[in-house]
Amino acid sequence: MTKVLKSVLIVLFALAASANLLKASDELAVADTASAKKFNTGELIFGHIRDSYEWHITSFGHTHLSIPLPVIVYSSQSGMHVFMSGKFHHGTEEFNGFKIATEGKYAAKVVEIMADGTEVRPWDFSITKNVTSLFISIFILLTIFLSIAKRYRENFDKAPKGIQSWIEPLVIFIRDDIAKPSIGNDRYQKYLPYLLTIFFFIFLNNLMGLVPLFPGGANLTGNISITLVLALFTFVITSFSGSRNYWVHMVNDPGIPLWLKLPLPLMPIVEIMGVFIKPFVLTIRLFANITAGHIVALGFYSLIFIFSEKSLVAGYGISVISITFTVFMGILELLVAFIQAYVFTLLSALYIGMALETHESHA
Amino acid sequence: MGLVMPEFGLFFWMLVSFSILLWILKRFAWGPILKALSDRENLIIEALKSAENAKEEMKRLQSGNEKILKEAVLEREKIVKEARDLKESIIRDAKHEAGIEANKVMESARVTIERERVAAISDIKSLIANFSVEIAGKILEEKLADESLQKELVQNYIDKINLN
């Protein structure tokens, strides 16, 4: 009975929430009729998943509530500039010869306006939403792990407690089920700190990306710059720990027939391409998975607004389906958050393991 | 497409801050955590091993105890048996000794009695002789009145004495 009551309440709450959203969008629609601006799904979604110079929290009609973040740009013409993004007034105004481009190649990026009216992109070291989120996640990771390490150092022989008992199974899982089988029992220790760090970094940021409110919601691991850096770390570690055998096998694998190597070095080309494809794939996989999750969830929400533009009743109707699917997506994304962190760590470990392989273990 | 193009600023911050994160965690978190984990695992393995050893030891002790107990029982039986044997032999010896002693006492008593008897007889003999002499003297005094009778009498007595 209580179960039924609970589910009825949830549906009612969802309807009420969507009603509020509809009201807001109606106001927006009324306000925007002058400019005949329609609801733009693409803009909404990309506005959410891409980086930004301010941390937008919510909007009431035309009042935007957001946290301004520092803009740090270096221009070859006018040198270094440091100011808060609030100076742009949510991208509507210029400041000091800089503005946030509204269209073109540099849309939503800070550009410098030249004397002849063209827009030039400066070196941009701004503490953007993603950089802020990065700092917050690093702060959280350091807080958690340094406090845990203190407890481990003081009484290692006690059973884990508190957050330690959440982290410990994951640490043991990464050590026993990722590092040991992929790298080998005798050499995994050297790479374990890196694997643990990327796992917890990706996992935490995936989860933070799912939380819609500050300090979450920045879609950090769904940003290709972040995943590229992570993949580069794996690439550098793999290349620097590669055994002689790894490089010899790459250019001259004794197990491959000669005609694949001699007149035209077919296999060596494929192998060497593989060295670069591996980190590239790591980059794309994490980025695409996390971004896709965000796009799908936002797409379901956008359905409400798209339908309510046609008819208000259809909007209410579709909101039930949309919210159900978004909740489902949210649960799925929780799983994806873990799986992607696991996959990235596992593949990094496998690549390191492959690079370490000696002739004996290969046979 | 802005979405798939890496952004230089974010790339830079990520590279710097992730390197620092990695270094700090490696130095101050993973080191102690992993060491503690393996220490704890070793501790548990050791504890299990020592528990196993203790069990083995216990078993060994128990079987040792049983052996000792068995030996003790055997020892006790032996001692009891020895004691019983000893007792019997002591009793037997004592009986034997006592028999010998008794025989000795009897023998000496018999010897003494014999000697006493012989002495008594000789005493009696001498007393009888004295009495006889006295009686004879008295009779003689009475009978001497008649000489022939006296003679006959004396003769008679003397004969009779000789018969003894």
C-alpha cells in the first residue's frame, strides 16, 4: 500500500516539477516572442555539456544566477589580462577589447576584437567551469585519500571504518583484478599508484557530472581535453616502460611471416599506428560515453519543451515519460560512471602490461 | 566542432593539476594505504598460520599427554604390583623369621626346661637321699632296738634304693 502511495507521490511530484518548468518556459516563450526565438534543443544541450566561463546555477526569466569565474588570457597584442567573467554580463557585453564570441569558429569562447573588427583567439588560461570542477574534484580526492592514508598509517591492523570501508574494496579490486592480472604479479606495484589515481579521478568526476547542482554538473570527464591528458599519461607511461622486446616486436615480430614485413613493412606500420591509436581510443571512449549520457538525459528533458511548444497538454503528457526515462538514464549513468572508470583503468593496465612483456612470458 | 577539439587552457590546467594530484597521492596516500593493506594481509596470513601451528602443537601436546598418562598408569600399576610383592615378601620373610625365632626360643626353652628338670631331679634326688637318710636314721633309732630286725630292715631299704 505504502509502495503504491509512494509511486503516486513520485509521479505527482514529477508532474509538479515539470509544471514549474513549463511555466518558466512559457514565460520565456512570452518574453521571447518579440524576438521570435524558439526553444533550441541543440543550444540547450551543448550549453550544458560544453565548458563555460561562468558557473551557471539557475535562471529566473532573464535573471541569471551564476558564479563568475576568473578569465586569464594572454594576447600577443595586448599582453596578459586577468578579470572576472562577470564583466561580460553573461556574454552580452565586451570588456577591455575581449568578448565571448556568439557565433563562428570560436563560439562561446573568449576572443579579442582586433582594430579591423576580426576576432582573434588569445592564449586562454581561464579558470573555466571545468577547471574549477577539476580543482574541486582534486580537493575532494586529496581530502578523502590523505585522511584515509592517515588512518591506515596509524592503525593498519584494524578493520576499515567509515569512508575507508567504501574505498578499500575498490583499492583491492584494482590491485587484485586489474593490476595483478594485466601487468603481472612481480611488477604491478610500480604502476599501481597511477592506476588507482586515474580510477578514482575518473570515477569521482563521472559521479560529479551526474549531480546537476554545484559543485557537480560540470561534465569534466565528458570533455575531450581531460580525457586526452589522461590518455597521454597512459601513453607516456606505456612508452617509457616498454621493454626492448616490445619495441623489437613492433618493428620485427618473429611470429609474422616475412612477406608481411619485407618489401612493404605492412605489419610494422600497423603496429606503430597501434601505439598511437591506443591512447586515441582511450580519449574518445571516455569522452563519448560520458557526453552521450548527458546528451541523452538532456534530450529527454528537451522533449517536454518541444512538445509543450505545440500544445501544453502534450507537454504535460510527455513529461511523465521523459522523467521516467531520465531517472532510468540516471541509474544507467551511475553504472556507466563506474564501468568507464574501470575500462579506462583496465585498458591502461593492459597496455602497460603489453609493453612490459618479455620474450619468456610472451611464449 | 568545438566539442571534439581539445581546449588548450583546460588541457594545460589538467596536465598541471593531475600531475600534482598523482604525485601527492602517490607520495602521501597510495604508499601508506597499499603498504598498510599488504601489511594487514601478511598479518592475517601470519595469524592464520600461527593458529594452525598452535592447533598442531595442541594436538601434539594432547597426544603427548595421553602417552604420559598411559605411562603414568602403567607406572602406577607397576609400583602397586611391586609394593604388593614387597609386602608379600616382607610378610613371608617375617613369617619365616618369626618361625625361626620361635623355634629358637622353643629350643632354648626346651633346653632350659630340660636343664631345670635335670637339676630339679638331681635336687629331689639329693633331698630324697637326705630325707631317706633322716628317715632311715629315725627308723634306725626305733628299729635298733632289735638288732636282727635292724639288719633285715637296712638290707631291705638298701635294696629298695638300689631299685630306684
